[in-house]
Amino acid sequence: MVRKRKIIVYIATSAEGFIARPDGSFDWLDRPRPKGNYGMGAFYKSIDTILWGRKTCDMALAFQKKGVAGMAFDTRVKNYVFTHSLPQSAAPAGVEFVSESIKAFATRLREKKGKDVWMMGGAGIIASFLDEREIDEFMIHVIPKSIGEGIPLIAPGRRTVPLTLISCTKFTDGVVKLHYAVRK
């Protein structure tokens, strides 16, 4: 039996649940990290696909143009960017733009053999996948810092999503990783 690929939101939030400042910046995440970087290496080895919302992709492309280290698209994994309208310019290497329905895309993706899928974000695409019941897990790293205002983890909408706690990990610097399964 082939294991079903999971779509996992792996993300950091401020103490009050924001993933970025109102302007999209995440300067508050620039801080020393403990050895093992909160398990990011192990998580990255467990995925072979990354899902991006258009705004998050545009921000990554802007950082890439500025030469910000670590902000290029990794062509060793498949990168899908969700957009309502296909851009005029060609996609960067390793990136495919998607405008089909989330349900159809997720069904097709889960039928392909492969590793798990990282839902990179942002808030809009996370909400859209959640509303279609196409997110399996959340791994939320709560950073012990309040930023006062910002972009929430999930775009606002009327929804109730029951979660089951899989694990809770406390790191030496005060970061807490909450790992939840989305109950279907």
C-alpha cells in the first residue's frame, strides 16, 4: 500500500500568531538558532514539493534579485505557486505556476508517488487549502517575541477546524514547536 502524501504547513509565528509584519517583512525572525535549527533539516528531507502563495513567491523573488542568502528557489524540489492569473514572465527554474482548483490539484498531487508536501504559505493559500480540507498537519514554531500587528497564520474566514496535538517541543531559546494533525 502506498502511503498518502501529506500536505504540511511548516511555519513560524510570533507569540500572538502573526507570520509577518503588515508589510510582509519577517525581520523579527532574524535571530540565533540552536543547534539543529528546530529540526528543519529533518523536515526538509521528508518533503519533495513546496507550495507557495503568489505573494510569498513574489517576496522570495524580490529577495532573490537583491541577493539575499537562502532565498532562491531550490530546484531539487518541485515548487508550485498558486495564482489567480498567470504572470506575463516565465516562471523561474524549478517553479510551476498553478491556477487550477485546489481540490483538483491536491488530488492529482497526492496520487503521485513522492514525499510529503510543504505548504510554505502565506496566510491566503493556507486558508484556501484549509477551506478545501487539503491540509493534513501544522508544525507551528512559536517564536517568543511579540510584534504587535501583522499577517495572521491563516487569512480570516468563518471556519472551525478541529486539531489533534501530535507533539509539543520546547527549545532552549524559548521557541515552542506545536505539531497538530487536522481532523477530517
